[in-house]
Amino acid sequence: MGQLRFVTGGESHGAALTAIIDGLPAGLQLSRAELDAQLARRQRGYGRGGRMKIETDRVLVLSGLRFGETIGTPLTLQVGVSGAHCRNPFPRR
């Protein structure tokens, strides 16, 4: 496996976080159960507040995975956060 590159975007208490992982070879097995288990680890960890206990993370695979295997293109994941209170990014007029 070559060099991995990670790019993330979003805000921790926003509607979602996005991660792009580039450099994964084709053919790696990746299951929804494994993704969910890794996300659940965050909620059992240490945090600054109680918000982690009320948020439920869900992952959406946007690209790079087909039939449970990586396809050699960048893997794009979006983690939606339920219970997030997003402010409108556009000013009122």
C-alpha cells in the first residue's frame, strides 16, 4: 500500500463531517459493521461535554467502495450527526 492522504471538512457540531481517504488499493474489504463499530468508539471516549452521549453518528459512503470492497479511487465518507443544531450559514435580510 502506498502513501495515504486524508482530507476532512465540516464542523464538529454541524450537520455532517466529510472525510476523503486517498491511496487505498482496490480490493480491501470494508463492512458497514466495521465502520459503525469505529464510529461508536468515539462516543465511549473522553470529551469536553455531554453532547457526545446524545449524538448518534451514521456514516454514508459517497465514493470509493462497491460491494463492500474499495475500488482504488478516493474513499469519501460523510458522517451525519443526529441531534446537531445547525445555524443557517446565510445572514437574514
